Amino acid sequence: MNKNNAIKRLTGLVFAICTMALLSACATPPELSGAAPSELKEAPDYVIGARDELNVFVWQNPDLSVTVPVRPDGKISTPLIGDVQAAEKTPQDLAADISKKLEKFVVDPVVTVSVTRFAGPYSQQVRIVGQAVQPMAIAFNDRMTLLDAMIAVGGMTEFAAGNRSVIVRVENGEEKSYTVRLDDLLLDGDVSANVPLLPGDIIIIPESWF
């Protein structure tokens, strides 16, 4: 490679780096809605998802009571009535649907549905992305907190900027972003930095600038 070509390549590389730095500096950060709330209203009722496992109990009819998985298509198979759509329904709504279908075969059927293994619909899973040790989506559980989610993903990497992390949450159809203090929570043991989560929360852990 001659000297002129080397200079051209070096000039191009410097230009590219400067351009990236300029774009990064001019990027508009997401609008934040303040710190994540330390208390929340009661979480919405659990919604059944594919790969959940359900116990369908029909009172005084043990032959009709089954424990079944929710198939990837969102349906379950039950005695007498066959396939029933389960995903995206609450256990109470599904029990009412099954009860109505059983009326053709059973007098005044009383049905209860309970979830014995949780996966939850994708829309209600909590996602942890960025500088987590194992970024993943996890099933939401009642009273789940930020600490629970971080334990599930093995904590943060050494490159994480924990106190610049955010929770992205949809409230009343509007997307909001809240700051959280993961460094304070995980490294300093400050339990005041632990906040409750809601179904569908996205926890974003950025990389440190240094």
C-alpha cells in the first residue's frame, strides 16, 4: 500500500469516527417520567398464555377434571367438549366458557381453572435487555419486583451503567419510561431502590460510557 492510499484510508476512518460521535452527541435521549413508582395499584388479573399448565376441575365429575398444557396455538383439550381457546383469557373467564359448553352434558356444571405452571402470554412477560448477564423474557408473577427480575437474569455485567437503567411501561395505552437505580440496589444493597413491576415491563440496562 502506497503512502497516498494509507493517508486516504486514515482520513476516511477519522471522518467516520467523528460522524458517529456527532450523531451520538446529537441523539435525543428518551423522555423520562421520573423515578419508577415504589408502590403500584393492584396488578391486573393473570392472563393465560401458551405453554402454561392448567388444572381444570369440574365439581363432582372427576372424569372431566384434567391437568392440561396450553398448546402453542393457545388451546387446551378437555373431555367431552374437545378444544377450547385458553390463551389471552383469565382463569375465571376460561372456567365460565368451559362451564357453558358442559351444560350440554352436565346439569349445572361448576368449573374452576387454576394455573399450575406459568409462562404467561408474550405481551405480559417481563423483558430484561442490554447489559444483563443473561438477557431474557421471564413470566410475570404476582408481586414481582425489580430485584426478582435481576436475580432471574443473573444480575448485571461489569460493563453495565446500572443507575442509568430504565423501565419502559405502558400505562393506559401510553408508553412511559422510568429511571431505576440498579447499582444502588445490587451493588450497595439499597432496598429503597427495589420497585414493583407490572406485566409487560421492559428493563433496559445501558452500557457504561467508561
